[in-house]
Amino acid sequence: MVKPLAFKGDKKVKKRKAAPTDNDIPAEKKPRDSAADVQEDDSWVTAEASSDINGPTVIVLPSTTPTCIACDAGGKVFTSELENVVEGDPATAEPHDVRQVWIASKIAGTDNIGFKGHHGRYLSCDSIGVLSARTEAMSPEETFLCIASADIPGTFNIQNAREKFISVTEDGKDIRGDAESISFNTTVRIRMQARFKPKLRASKELKAKERISRKELEEAVGRKLNDDEVRILKKARVQGDYHEAVLDIRVKGKHDKYS
């Protein structure tokens, strides 16, 4: 199920919990698994490599006042000023309007990426460099190559199928897709939701597996644990053989009891 986008300032709706039934009561107490929190992480981070770019993105332009690429319901592409920016730093930008968000998806078998707007149509660049978003299906005109900048880490130059680049004027008012070469005006930042960034996602999932208290481990085993047993169980959670380790320690505890 696709999670709807949330913006800064939105009020969070509290969900009512249904009354528990007999079927909801677990057979044994299990430690909390916060890996699900990774799926819910809707914070915004900067893409550092083209392989990161996936899911909801904001294409931040190198204008004097931070702006991004946006489109309206009719498919007109324009520059939109970003309101959620800390001290004017484009590396902190977040969207405040769904028109500023593009869903990035990889094109199978290539390094190209398609950007789908909020209205379900793809960002496109025609033969004279005019950008629009009116096409429901992807053709070469709706695919782009995000080339990492060698000079500024965490930035990209977006190249179209005709090997021209998307660029913006310094005042952030005019955007086109016909720049002949890479320059400051073609250098963009791509902000994306943290839950879609591969390295960050893997790191958070690993930390989520490690994050378990001694009390929770003792509840799972059914007795007090010594320091070595705690270390064994925490390591097992990371390696994926946690339940086997719990069983081994339970059996060991029974043997020690009757020896």
C-alpha cells in the first residue's frame, strides 16, 4: 500500500486501536521489532549517488532563492519556490506542495530514470528543450540520466535523451532542457524520502534489529540472563537466527537447573 505524502505542519491523525481479541494475544512474549519504523520514515535526505534516486523526490534548482521543478494538473512545468528550507541551505529542502514532488523510478536494464508528477504523468523534454508533464507512458523523451557532479558532492546534472541538460536561470524563473554542457546552472540537488535510500535504509534496519533491551530478552527466554547470553541474543537478532538462539538458551537453562 502506497503511503500518502506528509508535509511539515500537517496535523497527524490519531488512529483508534481496535479492542484486542483472543486471536490477538501472542503465544509467547516477543521483543519489539522496530524495523517497521524504517518503512514509516518520511524524513527527507539528499541523494548522493544515482543509484539512490527512487520514490518521492524534489529536484532542487541552483537558483539564488531555493526553487525546485514543479508541475500543475495540466502538465505545465515551472519553477516553484521552496518554503521548507533551513537558513537558505538547499541541502535541507523539503516540499510543502505536492506539485513539487516527483516519483522517481528506474528504467529496467538502463541507468535512466523517469519522474512521474503528482497527476500521474511523466516529466518530458522535447526537441527544442521545452519541459512538460503531459504523457502517461514513458518514451525516450520521458527518460533522464542523473550524472553525479564531480565538483560538488550530493549534486547531479540531469541529461535528457538528446544529451542536453536541464538548466535554470539564476533568478529561478526560467527552466529549460537544452543546455549544451554542464555548468553551475545545470547542477541540481535531489532530495528524497529516507525510507527509499538503500544505504540509509539498510543501516536503519540493522540498528532496529540491534535495538532491544535486556528486559525484553529476559521476557522472551523466561528467566534472568547473564551478560554473555545477552550478547549472544543481540548478535543473533542481527544475523537472523534469533529464535534458534532463544531456544538454545532456554534448553541450556533447563539443563543447568537439573544438573
